[in-house]
Amino acid sequence: MYFHPMDNTRLAIYERLRDFFVPAPILDEIFSQEDDFAVLLQSWEELRELKYKEDEIADQISKTIFKELDIEPDYQDEDEK
């Protein structure tokens, strides 16, 4: 099975943001809207160019998502592990 490189990039970003407790329904909405995903990807790439590590990028973007949507991270999944 062949995956387009962008599919791998999308999946990697999605998983990293889930690691930082961004709820799946919110990510599903962002990733289903090409304009929203383009903004997310551009931000991700800009932080990468500034030599941020993957964890730092995901942390910064997740904080922005929480702030913009005025929600709190749900750490409940982490407690269940």
C-alpha cells in the first residue's frame, strides 16, 4: 500500500498534537478543513525552520489551539494509562 508523503505528515502531526491532549474531535475538524490544515502546517513548518524540536512544536501549537478555543487540556486519558 502506498501513502502519499503528505498523508504521513498529516498523521504524524495529528498524533503529536494528540500526545499534547488536543481532543480528537477538534483535530478532526482542523484536519478536515483544508484552509485550517494549511494554517496549521505553515505554523508547524515555520517553527521547524526556527529549529524547534517536534515536542516543542506540538506543545506550542496545542497551547495556541487551547487558547484560541478557550478550552482546557483533558488530561483524563493520561491518568488512565
